[in-house]
Amino acid sequence: MSKHNASRHDVGYQSVSDDYLDKRQLKHGAAGWILLAGLGVSYVISGDFAGWNFGLASGGFGGMLIATLLMAIMYTGMVFTLAELSSSLPTAGGGYSFARRAMGPWGGYITGTAILLEYAIAPAAIAIFIGGYVESLIGVNGPLVYAAFYAVFVGIHLWGAGEALKIMIGITALAVLAIGVFIIGMLPHFSIDNLFDIAPDQSTVGASMFLPHGFMGVWSALPFAMWLFLAVEGVPLAAEEAGDPGRDMPRGIITAMLILLVFAASVLLLAPGGAGAEAMSTSAAPLVDALSAVYGEGNWAAGFVNLIGLAGLIASFFSIIFGYSRQVFALSRAGYLPRGLSLTNARKAPAMALIVPGIIGFLLSLTGEGDLMITMAVFGATISYAMMMLSHILLRRREPDLKRPYVTPGGTLTSGVAMVLALIAFASTFVVSIQAALWSALFYAIMLAYFGLYSRKRLVARAPEEEFEAIASAESELH
């Protein structure tokens, strides 16, 4: 029996009506490569405004610098790999689709669930950070703020993908402008001495002015270094809405990554380099506080970045809602999750896939534990990264003739390095917060039990990911 047939016998399929897929259509051609690049930047840009700086508390500047360099290598390798995979297998499932093709239903579901964990929880963390910014602006925070943002931005997505992506680009442009003002404002005040003002903890192994919390500080800083790039891998989730996926997906995701590398280097160097690493390590709004530290309270630059910086948080919040809806849509359409979640409205937006995870995310935001949410999102993300990189390696070996409009530089060496770094980052979540890791593992166990005990025998053969598998099975029989 071929590997394809073996994977098909591991699951069961149920017949669906002729109009099943007609009721589950996304809007093709809504996104060109520029919109996709904007989507990639907007997924991540909130990480430049808040969250990353907690890594300074974990590892000092040196620990955070090493952690960021490692994660930059991982994400760059992963982006090159996903550029190939998304141009070869352009479906709304993204990483789930790649793993489904390479490792069968279980591999696909494990990957898709990991992405879902990341994308359902990350907006909850961002909602908490948004609340902090809103409080600094107008003195209001808490559940009403979280609920308002979820309601407004889920509502815009229900309006339609093309409209939502264009609004997202406008919000992202404002956030980019705020980062530009921050860079120009902080450059004259940069001092290397400010980077190393955290006193070494002599009780830790390897402690120094460069690594004040020793070698373990690097390990602990990894999840926060990821926050500077986390979710750029969501660009392939828009593949079914791209005009020309073979061309647009690689151009979009690689352009986004190049921009994010520049932003990451800028905030990591200039915020602690101007205001001090120790002061930045506990800041709720590090870019704003850095400008206030060098120019005084109430200066126009800090006020501008505070006001417009809210756009950065909104951009990521907005775009990750797009990401989780497409992942839920794809898993539901194929029967892995309840099928009702993939129904699309008159404007071809997946209504329930937007609303249900939004409600769950809002409830999670009520905890107010932004740093806990970051670690839980990283837990899911790193599992999905390792699985996607493994998918690339397996597909290169098993299907060398698969049409690949874009080819990853370095081939499986690139994806192999990214996979090893993803596994290291996964292990770091247990060091940072065993509580977050255990809550994430519980979610994972419930989702895997649902698939193993129920939905595994109720898949939809006509879904695109399953049809890919059927074609591959038929081709393997012919050969």
C-alpha cells in the first residue's frame, strides 16, 4: 500500500451536498503582492510597540540580542521555506495544508491546531496591550475596551476581505510612520553604555554586564524575541484570495520579512540605547517611554507615537483576526472542525470562523495576563513552525516533481536550520512559564481528542486539501 493510501485509510469520509463548497467560497483576487506584504507587516508590527521588551528583563540586552539574532535566522529561513510551499500549494489552510500533503491527516491537524492556538490567543494578548495604550490616552481600560475592539474589527472583516485588507494597509502605514518618528527621535540619544545598565546577577552561571542573567537569560528571552516576528507566517493563509499565488505569495512574504528585520533592529537598539535597558525592561509602552525619557514628559514625539502607536497594535489585532478566521475556515471546510464554522456570508467572509474564536479571545483577554498570553501563543507557534519545516523536507524528498513556482534558497538545509531553532524556542516556553505551557498543552489535548475520537472519520473528500491528497494517491498508483 502506498503512503498516500495509508494516510487515507487512517480517516473516514462523509458525502456532502453538491452545493457544499459553493457555500464556502472566499473572494479570489482580493490581494496582490503589495497587500500580502502589508498583511505580513501588520501581523507583526504590534510586537515592535509592546511585549518584546520583557525579554530585557529575562536576559538583559545581551541575552535579548542573541535571542533576537537566533529568531531572526529562524524566521528568515522559515519565510523562504513558506514562500516555496505557499506558491506550490496555495490554499487557505496554510501550514495545515502543507503538513496535510506531507504527513497525512494527523500531521495536518496537529499543525493546524498549533496555528489555531497561536492565532486565537495572540489577539487576546494584543487586546490587553491595546487597553494599556487606550488607558494612557483617555483613562479607560478593561473589558469594555477589549469587547469594543473585538466587535468593531470582527465586524469589518465580516464586511469582506478586500475591504478589510485595504483598511488594514492604511492602519499599518500609520504604525510604520510612528516607528519612523521614533527612530529619528532616538538616534541622537543612542549610547552603548545605556544598553548594559542592568546589574549582573552573580548567582547565575555566566553572568556579566553583557549577560546580566547569564546563559539562561538567552533561553528565557527567546519567546519575547519571537514577538518581533511572530505571525508573519500567516501570509499563506491568504493564498486563496491572492490574484497569482505562484508569484504574489513569495514576493509578499519575503518583502514583509525584510521590513520586519529593519524594525526589529531599530527598536531593540534604540529604545534601551536611549533610555536604558533597565527602564525599558518593565515598560508597558517602551517606544513612548523611551522618547519621554530623553525629551521629557509631554513632548510631541512621545505623544505622537503614543497616539499613532495604537495603530500598530490595532494593525496586528486586525490582521491576526483575518489569520485565525482562515485557519478555522480551512479546517472546518475539510471536516476537521465543525462544518458550520466554514460557511461564508454574501460577501464571501467566513462569518462563524470570525465570530466564535473572537468570543474565545475576548474571554481570554479578561485575564489581563498579556505576558502569559504571549508565551501560550509562542507554544503553539513553535510547534507549527517545526511541523511546517518538516513538511518542506518531506515534500522535497517524496515529491521532487511537484510544481514549485518559487524554490527556497538553500533547500532543505534552510528549512532544517529553522526547524531546529523552532524546537529550541518551543522548549524555552517551559522555562519562561510552566503555567502557560501546561494551559497550552491542555488545549492541545482537548483538540487532539476531538479529532481522534470524532472528526477523523467525518472528513470531506471534496475539500481542496483532501483533493490534493486524492490526486497524489492516484499518481502514486500510476507510478
